[in-house]
Amino acid sequence: MATSVVLPDGKVLALEDGNTAFDAARAISPRLAEAVVVARVDGEIQDLRVPLRDGAKLELLKADTPEGRDTINHSAEHLMATAVLRLFPGAKVTMGPKNHGDEFYYDFDVAGRTFTPSDLEMIEAEVKKLIEQKIKFELHSVHKKNALTYFESLGQKNEYKEEILSWIPEDSISIYRCGEFVDICRGPHLPHAGFIKGFKITSSSAAYWRADATKQSLQRVRGVAFPNKDDLDKYVRRLEEAKKRDHRTLGRDLELYLVSERYDTHAYSEKDEIDLYVGVDAEAPLDRALVEHTLGAAASAFPGRTLRRTVKFGEAPKAAAGAGGGDEARPRLHVRLRGAAAQESKSAFRAAVSARKDADVEVHFEPHFVEEIGAGLVMWLPKGGLLRTIIEDQWRKMHLEEGYDIVYSPHIAKADLWKTSGHWDFYREGMFSPMSVDGHDYCCKPMNCPFHILMVKSRTRSYREFPMRLAELGTVYRYEAAGVMHGLMRVRGFTQDDAHLFCRADQVEQEIHRVLRFILKMLRTFGFEQFDINLSTRPEKYVGGLEDWAKAESTLAGALKALGLEYTVDPGGGAFYGPKIDIKLVDALDRRWQCSTLQYDFNNPERFTLGFVNAKGELEQPIMLHRALLGSIERFIGVLLEHHAGALPAWLSPEQARVVTVSDKHNDHAEQVTQALRAHGIRASFVRSSEKLGAKIREAQVEKIPHMLVIGDKEVEAKGATVRLRDGSDRGFMKTEALAEFLREQCAIPVVT
């Protein structure tokens, strides 16, 4: 019996009954059969070895497609598991991610072992051997009740596979085998490992089974794979650049914020850095000798540890006057060490420092400071607080210009509110536990939308009052699973740049156009020019009528087309309450960041019985749109820092200009220049310092100050300053008035139309 499939160009390809996508590729061209790695059948991604249905629409995909890359990473993940089983007998393989587009990982139970860098090198080397052997990926179908027996025959039956099997409702399950490793897996996978030309293990970290800190501790190993070596080389270079741009490092070095990624049951590792403060009150050269002694003791007591050093020199103590002519004052050495360390290491450090007999020595040990407030909660330091204020002020200004009303809502509310909104049923695991107040349960808010709905509902509304645009920089609190916090990108308390639009049916299209233009204007103001746009449509489970969904999806698509924006359709990717547009900004390293979104909501107006009086005097339900432009302020600042490598545009820089002097005799003129610039709205600073000019300039460059204003004899005489930029270039001398005008132009907020 013959089978036929329809190719992308509309041609029909005749095949034998039971033939697969691989057979179809071979029938078209032997060379094509050697290049394809996965198929799309009737819109669904499918393994090349699965028999094709008669009349199916078939698209053959190569390794360089997004689907091919996902398949390569997924198969590399299984190769890594094979390597771990070979190298660490008794290891248990648990689970990996659902999607493999950018990277892969597996969580391993290795009986409490922590993978070392040398372990990762061995795993990577073993995987490369498997690739050279072109080891095959075998697809099997077994009955669910026979699966554990099959795993047991291969020595891979364990409690994790038993639990995973319990989640699967189907009787028949697919299993992939790769060498010794076998796993429950939907696939698809490569025909063999030879398609992988670039492979690298990138990191390992602690994890928990099902991200639950009360469950088994695991080791998560991450990696990447590519269809060619050049792509791997580019990735490695990008990874190295990403490390330099890591917002966590920049945030610390630029003193912007403090946040802990640790969770309460996790102790600081002895591999983490140590904060070391050394304060010396002594005359030279003893002051330097005491510092060198302390640093040497730290290096000896904590070998291999990164030391963050802060050294402060104070005046030598003066002798106290007394009847006998005065008591001799002794030099003082104050040492404070903060971070995790073994007790024997701390004792050795204290003994070594205290061995000095030429000074009074005090040594204090402290726990890590950010642990005291809890994981995923951000504290903004003065410079970071100013950066955030600049961003939020611009946000408010642009929203007022766009006709939004800015509102505020409380941080907590009764649990009944979240039950009405549906969050209690659909989002309970992401909420913090309720607190009892006056006999009622209150919850920290995970969303702002119910408050905005109640503001609209606070009185009877006329159709003339619409559209209503309510915007809020609302701080919300969401539970993130243990171990997934990441600097500012994943936190438990963050501020959303939230807005909800309530409009009549005849206003929706215009409002959607307006929001999309506003999103792009906002992102371009902050220096982003490239975007990836997705239109996500109705999922399997949804609320609202089919006609409403179809109309909403058509309206969103029409708005994107009208604005000339290219987009990709994500079938079934919408929220249960409505379709949406997601806009991902592209940063300097070509990474995608989800920040902006525009969503229909068919759910909440119904749940809250929201209505207005229409032109006929009848009660009508408004249409509700959710939208965010920056996403969360915390995450957006993290993205900004990495995009600009910490060298923020001058208009965003907390400190726009720093005045530095050649010597102390120029300080008075420096003060005058600083005050003049501040009077013109420039965020300028000057701090009296006895450091040499070169050191002052280097410090300003390290702190990524956009403009350094150098003042020496000629600048005092000519009443101005010489301008030096953070990239090292020199703009020459300018008189104070011309300097102020120059900086106003350099620090102006971009005008985006």
C-alpha cells in the first residue's frame, strides 16, 4: 500500500507504507538524507524514524535550523548522560529541560558528590569520543507497565524514573537509548552523534529534585552543542564577553545594589569570595607593613579564595596627656572578614594577624551581609538608587505624555481578592504563603491587575470615560524555586512597569497600535534597536469564546502588519485568558531578552463583573489589555548593564562628570566648576583627594564615568577644565560655560519619534 506526503513546495512525494521522514529524504536525494536531522509533520516536530501518515505535510529540517539546533542540543544532553554513567558508576540521571534551543542540562544524583572542574573535563572528553564513534540514538516504544523492568535489565531503574512514569497518562511510552544510557523521552533525536561538530560543558551547579529544597540534592551539568566548530568558537568568545559583562559583577564593582541568590538552607561555599576590610591607624612605614602582613596572612589561610580587599589608612593615635608626661599611644590594626570559611582557617588567620606585637590588633568575623534579608530581595545602594530613579522618572514622563494615569496599589491584599482573580487556583505555587491579620488571610501581591480592575469598578462608568489607561510601577512578590535566583534577572521581589487598558470594542484596534508604537519608542529611548516579536495564539485550555479569540488574534496580527513589524506565530502559546504579543529585545551579544508584552484578557472582566454604561444606556463589559514595556525594573537594569558593559549612556549614568585635580591648590576652582555644572542640571562630582592625577583618572575610568574634567594651573587661570572621555580620548580645554553646554548636549535624553 502506497503512502504520499506533501512537500513545502506543494509537490506530492510517493512512498511505501511505513516509510519515515528519513526514507522521504533519501528518496529526494542521498545528500539530503545525510543532512537532515529532524522533520516537521503537519506542523509538529517529529523524529526522522517515525512512520509517516498518508497525506501528511512534510518539511525536512537541517542542523542549521532552530529546530535542528534544538535537536542537536537534546541529543548532546543524552550523550552527556552516557558519559556520566561510564565515568561515575551508580550515578542516577533525573531530568533535563523541556526546551533545548540555547543549551542543555541534566540533573544527576551522584550520592552527594560535587563535580569538580577536572570531572567536567573528563565528561567532555568522553562525550567527544562518543561523537567520533557516531554512536546511534535508538528509538523504542514500550508499554508503561514494562518500562521499569526494561530499565532494571540495564541497571538504570531508580526512584526518579518511577516518579516520572507516574506522571505519564498514556500506556505506550517512547524510550531512547544511547550507548549504556536509556531514558523516557519524547524526542526527537539525531540519527547518530556525528552530526555534532562542536561540544562543550559550560558549568555545573547544585540543584534539587523538582526544584524543591526539601528533596534530594543533585548536580546540574550544563552544556552546548553545535552543527559546526565555528559556531562553537563564536559561542565561547561570546561566553567570555558575557562574563565580562555579567551584571552581578558590574553591580558589585560599581556599587549599585546588593542581592543574594542563596536560599535559607544553603550555606556559603568555601569557594566563594571573601570580603576583607583592613583599617590601619599608624605612622609610615609601619602602616604599609601592617597591611602587607594582613594580606599575606589571608592569602595563606584561605588559599585559592578570591579576596575583595578594602584598605583604609587613618591617623596614628596621639599620646594622651597625663601627669607623668603622657602615655604612649600604640598603632591600631582593625580587621574584619566576611564570608564562609572553615573554623581552622579562621583560627589560623586570627593567629597570624595577632602575631604582630607592634600594634593593637582586633579581628572580627561576620556572616555574609546579604543573607540577613533573604534570597532574591534587592537592596539598592545610593548609585543604584539614583540609576533606578532616573529610569523611573523617564518612564513616568513618557507615560504622562502618552495619556496614562499613574496609580498606586498596596503590597498586600486579602486572599479573597486572589481567589476572585483566579490567581489562587492558577498561580498558587508562585505566591508567598498567606499571613493572618485580624482573622483574615492576607497575601503579598504577585500581580497588580486586580487592584486596577477594582479602581475601574469603584463607581459606575460611562462609555465616554474610555479608554482608561492605568499605569503603575508596582512591586510584586513571587516565589522562585530554590537555586534559580540569578542576580537581578530572577528575584523574589521586583517592580513591574505595569499598565492595564480598559476600552470599548470600537477602541481596541487603535489602542493596540498605540501600545506597540509606545513599546518600541520606550525601548529605543534606552538604546535598543533590534527586536524579535512573537504572536502567541489560543492554547488547548482557554476561557472565552472561539469567535472572541479569532477576532483578538486577527486584531493583534493586523496591528503588527500595519506597523511593518516582522513576527513569528507561536501556535498555542497564548495565556489561557487571551492571545498576546511578546517583544524580545536583542542586546549587544545578540541575546534575546523578554521584556515587553501586550495581552488580551477575556478572564478578569468576567470574574470581577466589570461593566460600563454604553451609549444605549445598557451595561456592557469592557475589553481589558495587559501590557508591560520594560518588564521589571530590576531585570531591565540587569539587561542594560550587560548590553552597555556597565558603560551606561551619559543620560543614564548616575555620575555624568567627575572633576579631578592635579594638586590640592586647584581644589577651590574644582569646587566652583562642579557647582556651576550642577546648576545646569549635570550630575557632577568632586572629592578632595591627595592621590596622583593618574590614579584619579584610572579610578573614574574603572567606575565608567562618562566625562573626566581635569583641572591644573592653566585650567584655573583660563577658568575652565580639560575634558577627557572614559574611552581615553581627549576633547581639549573648555571654559566653564562652554563646558556646561557641551555636557548638556552629551547628557541629553535621546529623542525618539
